[in-house]
Amino acid sequence: MITEVLQAKGSSTAMGMAASQARFLGLTARKNNVEFEGQQVNQQRTCLSNQSANYYNNLLGMAVPVPPSVDDYTKTVYTFEDGALTNQITAMIAQNDGTYVVSYLRQWVDDFSVVGASTSIVNCAGDKTAGPFRVGAKTLRTLGEINGTPYQQKTGNYIYNNKTLRYMETSTLDEDDTDGNGNEHQAKVYTDGTNQFYVIDYNGQEAWYQIDANDSNYTTLIQGDIPEPETVTKQSYAGDDEYLSTLSDDQIENLKREEAEYLELLKAKYGDGDYMVRYVKNTTTGEFEPYFYKLSDLQGAIYDENGNSQSNINCYKIGSETKSEEIKALPGCLIEKDSSGRYINITIPQYDSNGTVLTNVPPITYALTTQTATDQAAYEDAMNQYEYEKYEYDQAIQEINAKIEIIQSEDKNLELRLKQLDTEQKAISTEIEAVGQVIQKNTESSFKTFG
């Protein structure tokens, strides 16, 4: 009986020890897992810390954009006036002999120049290769072509020996008298470009005289036929153009000459080809102003189904334009400075056609005007570049800060997880100690039982 009790007690003790040992092993394995996971978390936090440090290094290495200074685009400019010409010095190179080689930019305003103008919609009523083209109610016509009824008219010029005698002035003949009695006569003076002719009124009748090349004190009567008046072909406008209808025949002739000049200006600036014109009345001055269109632009434009232009068509008018010419490397110039070192006068020699200084012609001295000029276009370009770089800089800062915030958030999560693992490890350690004590008691009990 005692043996059976001891066997049962031993068997129970053995089972308790086995269960405790199994629990101990499980807790030990769990503790090892927690420690390993903690190491992994620390490794992840280290990686995040390295990433964060790299981002901060990137921030420190970024160059902060600096706005441009106006002073960097401002320079001292020296100018001098020569009549209507404004001259801006672009270079002054000192020479060993005390003179300067000077270059300058000459500028003037051309009040009779072809410039761009705003235009309204052009309507093409027919085939766009032939027109007609209209702007509003006005039909464009070919520049230089004015339709009308031609006729001939005698002018104040005369023909003599197949040369045209053109009127010069009215003069008085005194000693150079032709009638021998010393009377003065009013004479109209004409020229053929070389010789002079007089038309003298003798008692209501005109007589032609020519200066005698051998004796300039007297005149000789032109022998042969009396010169005939010159005739020219003109045209009388009979159309319905608002502007042309206000012009006389002589004004029409003048307009044709003006339009020939317009055509030359347009071709020189915008290329050869035919040009169209319309005249628009200026409501302020009451004068009609011409607007020009290149025919090839009209023909190449895009029109809708109603014939209205859908693409841009260049338009031109007569206006003011600043023109410039660069004068380069003038030698022998002298420059005067004041006590502060500021340039106040420039003396420029006169040159022959080969650019050689004329020593027998006095040079010309001009007063220099000092100004500060800012290259506004370059400054605005630099400011635009600064704004762009600042935008990129701000964007980069925002992106890095966003990444750092993500890293910080991940690090906080890992920190919380690490605290949880630490708490779990402490709980496991406490339980392992308790299980160890149970195992120790079971062991002692077993050995006492069988000892």
C-alpha cells in the first residue's frame, strides 16, 4: 500500500515537473522571440535614423535662392546729343598716347516709317486667291493702283530742244536789258538743268530769252519755235471710295507718288510682293490714315464659311520708329574728366571716307550726360529665374519635410512596439522566474521522496 502511494506520488510529481519544464521552455522561446523582434525593431529605427540624417544633410546642402539686385543690372551710361541724334557711348578704350578709341550707338526717331498696327477681322467675299478683301465696309485695293478716267493737262513746264524747262523764280532784269532803253522788266526764270531761260513780258506779250554764254550781261532771243507747254496724263477719280472722293486730280497724282514710296518702304522691311491698302479717317485729326496688308498674308489666311478670317493677318501703318546705327572704333578721341573722375566732355575728330583723322579740320566737342540705366528686361529675366528656383527650393523643402514626417511617424510606431516588447519581456521574465521556482520545488520534492 505504501509502495503504491509512493508510486502515485512520484508519478504525479513527474507529470508536474514535465508540465513546468514544457512551460519553461515555451516561455524561454517566447522571450528569445521578443528579444529578437526587439533587435529587429532597433535595427529598423537605426535605418530610419540614417534616412532622416541623410534628409537633414540634403537640407543643409541645398543652396538658398537669392533674389537679384537691381544694382547688378544698373550701369552708368554716357550720352551726347548731336542735333536730333542721341548717341550712347558703348566702349572707351584708352590708348598709350592719351587718346581713346570710342564706339557709340546712334539713335534717332524716324517719323515716316512702317510699323505694325492692330487689325480687325478681314472678310474674303470670293476666292481668297483673288478677293475681294474687305475690312468692315471698306474694300482693300492694290497699293499704288487708283482707277479713274485719264486725261491730258498742260503744266507750267515747257519743252525746248527736247528738254523740259522747269520754273525757278521771278526776277527783275535791269542792266541786263534786252530792249536797249534801260527799262526794267519782270522775267520768269526757267532752267533745263544746265542753262537758264527768261520769259519777259513786253507790253502784254511774252518773249523767250536765253543767257548768252559768251556775254552774260545780255540775253539773246531764242531763235526758232517758241517752246510749247508740256502736257501730262492725269486721271480724274470717279469711284465710291470715301477718301479718294475727297481728293482733287492733282491730289490724286500726289497720292500715287506717296503710295509708290509706301510700297518701297513695305518691300524693304517686309519683303517683295503686292500690298493692299485701306484709308481710315482719324476722328481726332480728321485726316485719313493708310493701313496696309500684304496680299500673300491675305491669301494664306484661314477663313470660316462666312469668309471671316480666323487666323492672324499682319497689318501695318505709317508711324514713328526709333532707329539705331552703331559707330565702331573711332580713333583719336579725347575725353575730359572732372575732379571726381566723371566724364564730362568728349572731343571727336573729323574723318575722311577711309576713317583717317582729318588734321586740317577742327574736331567737335560734345558735352556728356551721365545717367544710370537699368537693363529692365535682363533684371526681369533674373527675377523670373529666381522665382522659379525659389519655387523648386520650396517644393524640395516640402518634399523632404514630408518624408521626414513619415520617418518620424514610423519611428514613433516602432518606439511604441519596442515598449510593448519590453513590457512583454519583463512579464515573460517574471513568469519564467515563477516557473523556475515551481520546477525547483518539484525537483526537491521528488528527490526527498525517493531519497
